[in-house]
Amino acid sequence: MNKNEAWKRKIAYQIYPRSFNDANGDGIGDLKGITEKLDYLKELGIDYVWICPVYASPMDDGGYDISDYYSINPMFGTMEDMDELLAEAKKRNIKIIMDLVLNHCSDEHIWFQKALADPNCEEAEYFYFRNSENGAPNNWRSMFGGSAWEHVGNGRYYMHLFSKKQPDLNWENPKLCEKLYEMIRWWLDKGLGGFRIDAITHLKKEPTLSSLEPDGDDGMVACFGPTRNYPGIGDFLTELREQTFDRYDCITVAEAAGVPYEQLGEYIGENGYFSTLFDFSYSELYAYGHAWHTCKKAWEWPITWLRDKMFASQIETEKIGFGAVYFENHDYPRASEKFIPTEYQSDISQKMLGTLFFFLRGIPFIYQGEELGMTNTVFESIDDVDDISTKNHYGLALADGLTPEEAIKAVNRYSRDNGRIPFPWTSGANGGFSDVTPWMKPHPEFARFNAEDEAKDENSVLSYYKEMVKLRKSDEYVEALSVGSISPIMLDCDDVIAYTRTDGSKRVAVVCSFSPVDITVNTEIVGKKLLLANYKDATLPENGALALAPFEAIVFEI
């Protein structure tokens, strides 16, 4: 695993391949489409590209249900296309990161098919099969709703913490583990720059698999307690690292939900399991209530909630390691929908949100379209949606008595398909994504934000992101804005999130207003040099005060 500090000064970009660029004209993004756009990524200043799953898969859960770890899904191309992508990326000093899904595979994987056919075969021990004559073996509820157990006949059940087409892999079985290690080494030998590792905190299960006190009217209990970051998981993760990542110059980014701050050192400390991880504590602002339609609108939460969660994450992470920071990914609606009221969503507020996350301590991950200022799309009916989780929440809304029109409103606000629609490259047909009708409807406003037009506009969100990348990587400020320490400031103003980044020789302030009106913040900070702002007429603090326009972002040297 990469033990040097160089990766901490890099910029990462996430691609949802099905929606990035269609090179072969079938309406679906593909590997050749990514290769075609490597120069776009290079110009943006990207060093690492994380590509969501392109393995063979029936696509029940967007490719996170893998049927063959050694094959490419034909919808994305061939292994030769992957080799070409790796080679072309290398020419541009870009490293490719792939998703690594180790908690589960597809029910169409040959291992599972053999296990179904013969309960006594070796592969049957690769999964959690249990026999029960009285229904599901326990009352655990899956992440996607309903029982975490699926009946396959004759009283035989298998566990699936996610979709029923994603049977959980049994990491207690050494033969399974070695097969997974072989697969990981095979990919790293091909030249991958590393992995983003999916749902990794769920590998260890409570050994008795006992039922627990129900937490809902369905008589079931959320599976988090007995399956997320359960004691003993460290043994699995240590062996995983030693058998694979430690042998290569690679970066590993863990999707590690549920890790308490006191255990961060085990995950990303000096001898941690991974290089870095995503912290979800400040990103899931709306995730309250049993279904989306019962949640508050995201912006009804006070901005101090976001501020306090964000700074707690930053401060605790700095004590032991280096994080991965983000506001958007393939599992979320667009950030503006979460943090900015609809009537105030604009290029100005988009630039402010970008500024806030981009200069936090940690390697920044830009999600495709974020650099264009993309907002949520409009789903007219559930037929416009592909995501399994969204369909489940829509069903919950209907079950609670909402009309289809009412239920689709929650889908439009919270669905992760908002971030999975086709990337708008031009203002032409289908946003330049494809010459034919895309697999999912493009954003209705792609003529307003698209890569071609924004590249020509020095005031666009894309041009602003390029300036942010340039500043973060500049020789003068790279140390302060990458590995430098972080300190919250201006905490007495509830409409502002502000912090400083310091490396000893340089001290930089980042100030972001969430107020829709002009405000003045009292501060003893004296500005030395304006580095970046989302308003052309931005000013530095004067006479103990800083005047901020609505949703203003300002970065300056102190």
C-alpha cells in the first residue's frame, strides 16, 4: 500500500460509467467513452479516477452485484478496452481506481449457482446458508427493506444484507478469502492505482445470527448492529491488507460507515487497514425517518448541524490520518438539493459549496457533473427511475397512503438517480452524451450547464473548479491546502462555515456564507492576499469585520 505522502496532494474524480460518455452509440456510457474524455479530466487537474463497477453483472444494483470479478460487463466494453484505458490514463499521469465489492457478489456468480445446486459443495460454505422450518432464520432487516434472508426451497435460506440478488460472502471461510485475494492481486498486477472498497465494514457478522428486539412494526430490526463494524472485523481487514495492498504501490479508499472516531486509527492510522476512508457523518443530512417522504427538507436543518459534524470529522481525522472529502457521489442526490433552498440554487451557491468541501483536509473527490454545478433532475414518474433503493422508498410512500404524484416529489428530492443521469457534454441532442436515446433521461437543463459551453465561459462553475484545483496544487499553497492542519473559525456566526488551513509557513482562510442576504462577520483575522472568490468584487476583512454577499465564498492568505 502506498506509504508515501504524494497521494495526499492529489485530486480525485468519480465516474459513474453508465452515464459518463457513450462511445459506441448504444445509449450507455462505456470504457471507451471514458478513454475519450481523459484529456478533459487531465485539463481539470485530476490525478485519480474512481470508476464505479464495470465488472460482469446483471445490474440489479448498478453493478455492485458482481457475477464475475475477472470479466467486464459487455455494456461497458471488453477487457481490451480496460487495458486501453489503463494505458492511456498512464500516459496522462492519471491512475485508475476501481470499485472493490467484497461483502457480497451476485446471485448469478458461479460460486452461488454451485451452492444452490449442491448444498454440500465447497462453494456453499462461501455464503451464509441456514436451514429453518419456521420462516427466516432471524428477524434482521436488509438495507433495502424486507428480510435479510431469502428462501431457496426446502427450508433453506441465504443471507443478503442488501438486495436479494446480492448474497453475502462468508469471510469466515479461508478458501473464499484466498480466492478474493488472488482476484485483487490480479487487478493490481494489471496496473490499477488502487480501489474504492464498498461496504467494507459489513464483513464480520454476529456469530450466532440471533434475532434481536424489533425496532419497527414489521417485527424486524435493522441489520446495522449485528453486522456493521462488528468486533473481530479487524482480523479480516488486517489479513486483506497484508495479502494484497501491502504488496503494491496503490491507494485504498474505504466506504467505512459506522466506524467510531476512537477506532479511526485502526482503519487509516500509520498501520491502518486502508490509505483513507469516506466519513458519512456530515453528508447524510436528510437520512432521518423510515422513508424519504417522512424526512424534513434537507435545508430545514440548521447549517450549524453541517458545520459541527464536518469539523468534528476533520479534527478527529487529523489526529490519526488523512481523510477523503466529498459532497457528492453516486449514492446521493446533488449537494445543492441537500444544503441550499431551491430558490437560491445558482452558480454562486454552487461555487460556494464547492469551495467549502474542496479545501478541507483530505484528498478531494469530485463527482461527475459536480464541477458543472449540476442540480437534481426531474423525474415525472417512477418509470423514469432505475435505482432499486428509490423504487423501494416510492413503494413505502404509496403504502403510507401518498398518491403517485406526492410520492414522486420525495423521489425527486432524495433519489440517488439524480446523480446517475447522463453527463452533459454539449448543448446538442441528449446533451452530447450519446447519438441515440440514453438509458436514462438527460437533465432537462443541459443547455444551461454542459462541459463544452462552461469551458468557454470564464465565469462558469467549471472554470471556477479549475481555479480551485490550480490553487490547491500551487507550489506556494499546496502544503497548507493539502496536509496542513485545519482550525474552525467564526463559530459565533450561525450562517457561516469558515476555517483556516496552516502548514507553518502559510495560513489560508476559507469562508463560506450560507446566508441569502448580505451579512457582516466580526473577525480579528487580517487578510493578506485574496486567492479565490465566487464574486468578482470580493473584499478582504477590514477593521475587524468581513462583509459577505449572499452565498459568498472567499479564500485568502492571512
